[in-house]
Amino acid sequence: MPTIHIDKKRLFDHLGNEYDTEGFRELSFKFGVELEEVTYKGDEKDEDNMELKIDISANRYDLLCFEGLSRALGIYLGREQTPNYRIAPGAKPQRIVVAKECAQVRPFVVGAVLRGVKLTPERHQSFIDLQEKLHLTLCHRRTLVSIGTHDLDTVQGPFTYEARKPEDIKFIPLNQTELMDGHRLIEFYGAKDSPIEKYLHIIRDSPVFPVVYDANGTVMSLPPLINSNHSKITLDTRNIFIEITATDLTKVGVALNIMLTMFSGYCAEPFAVEPVEVVYPDGKSIVYPDLEPITMHTTAKCLNSIVGIDLSSDDIVKLLRKMSLDAVVENADKGEISVKVPPTRPDVLQECDIAEDLAIAFGYDNIPRVPNSEATVGVPLPLNKLSDIARKEIAMAGWTEALTFSLCSHDENFKNLRRTDSGDEAVVLKKPQTIEFQVCRTTLLPGLLKCIRENKNHPLPFKMFEVSDVMIKNPDRPRGTQNQRRACALFSSTSAQFEIIS
């Protein structure tokens, strides 16, 4: 669950100063977020220097900054209307041309322009903080998506997205003065305690690095690591060019929409953004962003049954609008409701998500408590039932069950068992915290052998077993892996024969 820090005075001013700390705590809880604590910024402990530490649901990317949270609360309280996010009419799209070599590293790129933005120190910091929150959550620490923002007045389109050898990429990184190539940049940030260091592994071993150029050949960014100092955004920036590269086309669209919707309110024409045309190597051209709301259809009967209430279609529509969902009654007789999901709400995917927002707007405390009218009996999965039977029978035969770690070292899984790693069997952790946990086990034997090793002082014989899962690679599965339930038994004594196992 991500946590954000919001200036208390700024937020309370936005809400009309109608709440004290405890009142806001109750409001945030009803809305679905949680005020964790109130702290001070810096050493000055006065009322104007306080900030709110708020826990946000992991799927609510639109609440990860002051702009999103304040706007959502304003709509929830009826103080604001849901904005009309749109493409600025008549705007000529900037263009990004994608080179075919980018398919080796990060194949996708999207973009947009915020025109006539007015930045203040608070807005500028919020803009930076939102990027980092998205990088840590939606973007999976920049492995799937990385966001680059630039002062459009310092560069010139059309832009190109390329993949070049590290030694061929030369620029001055953000907030630095030294001209570096790709190798020097990896060395520079890898040798110091820098926030960039934890992202170096994403492209360090790649033969080519992704890079964004303007029409003059000026490097703008080296995703997913760092932007160029040349196009740095300052308080004087008025036109912001956003480019986002990715390996996941769905998440990159979500990231772009969140960045745009949160800060387009500061544009000269509020909530209007300029598009960017992306031209791929096969000649396919796509214009971003897509800010059109997604229309979903449901019924009052369905929503009422999920939440456990009994409201009319009109009442449901009013409550959904408090949650930034533009709902209208399509057929009053049948209770049919049409809901337009704005680009700020990628978490709304189906009817149960709409019902969740209805429950929040109605108030969980107001939902009537009723006894469960359905008698249900839990039934174990067939695999778990078989596993329990096997455990019981083996234990009744005099064997002791062990429960060992599902992670082990590479040597324990292969070398110590005189097995060869073919590379297509074990799932390897990218950044293991200890040498003992490098791979997901593909056999249960290492864990039992370690149990014997750690209990050598106990009297013989050892009769141990384990019934548990191992993990192996499977390219046909969505995640590329699968679990397999296996049983393993180990007998250790001064004399051991195969008839012990049989």
C-alpha cells in the first residue's frame, strides 16, 4: 500500500477549512484512504509546517498526489464536478519515430504535451513525486514503464526513439555537469549511493540502450534511468513534453493518462492536452493519449445485490457521481444504468468495481447488517485433499513431516545434487538478498538434506518427508512458471535399504 505526504494547510485550504485533523481522519476513512499520522516538515514545528501521511489503496493511482486526492475529495463532497479531460481542439501532434532496434529493449513509447502550464514550487514537487510513486507501483520499479518529462521549449520535434550502443550515446545527465557516454553513466551511478543505482540492472547488460533524441540530435533521456540536463523542467517551464517508454503497452497507457489528468488542470486551457503521434517501424501510426471514457452497463438490481442495499436507479447514479463516475439512467423501468469510467480510474474493470464505489459513496457503516441466508460448506481442492491424505498416511507409518523453504541456493538445487542447470528449469531471483535464497526449488530434496545436516546430533534413524510445491519454468503459462505438488521422503541410518521406502 503506497503512502503519500500531503501539505496539511494546502489540502485543508482546498477543502474550505471545514475539517480539523480528526474530522479529516473520519472523512478519509469513509472515502477509502487512511490518515496514518500527522508529522512536521523539517525542524520547524508549527501549524503551517505540518503534513499528512496518508495510505492509498494500491490500485488508486489517481490518488498518489495532491492534485488527484484533493480533486477526488472535492467531487466526493460535492464541491467540484468531474473534469472533462480532452484533447485540445486543432492541436497539431508532435511526432515520435520509433527505430526497429528498440524492440530489443523497450519496444513501446507514448507521449503528450501539457501546454501553458503554470508551475509553483509546490506543483513542481508534486509533479516529481507523482512520477516516483508511479515508478514504484504501476511501473514495477521502472522495469515495465519509465516516465520522462521535458521542457518542450528547449527541444525541437519531431523526436526519435532509438536503441544504440552505450559508447555512441553521449549527453549530460540531469543535474550533472560531466558529458558521459552510456558506459560512463553506468559506472558513475553504480559507484555512488544514488537513487538511480537500483535501476541500473534493467539495461546494464543490454547490448544497446534505449535513447530519445530531438530533431537536432540532442539526447533528451536515457530510459529507464535518467533524463538529460538539457531539457530539465524548472519553475519557468511553460510547455511540458511527456514521453513514456515501456515493455507493457497497457500499463504505459495508464501511466500517461494519470500524469496528464493530474496536471492538465494547470494548463492554459484546463484539462486539455496536446497529442503525440507515434510512428512504429512497420509504418503503423498511433496517436496518444486516449482520454475517452470507457462506457460500462449495469443494473440497479445487480449493484444493490452486491452491496446489500435497496436504492433506486436515480439514487445510485447520484452516489456514483460522487466517486467521479459519470452515470446516467438508461431505462428506468428495467433499472439499467450506463456508467462512463474516466481515464483517471483504470481500477474500474467490471461491475463489482462499480459496486465497490457505490458502497464507499453510500457508506459502509450505513449498509444494513443481515444474517447470511445462504448455507455454504467449504470443500478442499482435490489436489489439497490428496496431499492431506498422503501426509496423514506417511505420518502414520512413522515418518516425521518437515516444512522447508521454497527458496534455496543455486548450488543446493543443482551442484550439490550433482545436477546440471540447463537454464530452462529453475526460476532465478533477479536480486537475491542472501546466497541461501537464489532460486525457487525444483526439487524437495535440498530442504530435507539441510534438515539432516542441522540435526546430526539427534539419534538415528532419520525418517523425514515433505509434501509441498516446487516451481519450474513453463513458457506456455501466462507467468512463464508453474507450481507442481510433489512428495519426497528421506531415510538416514547406519544401514539403509530401498525396502524402507517401499
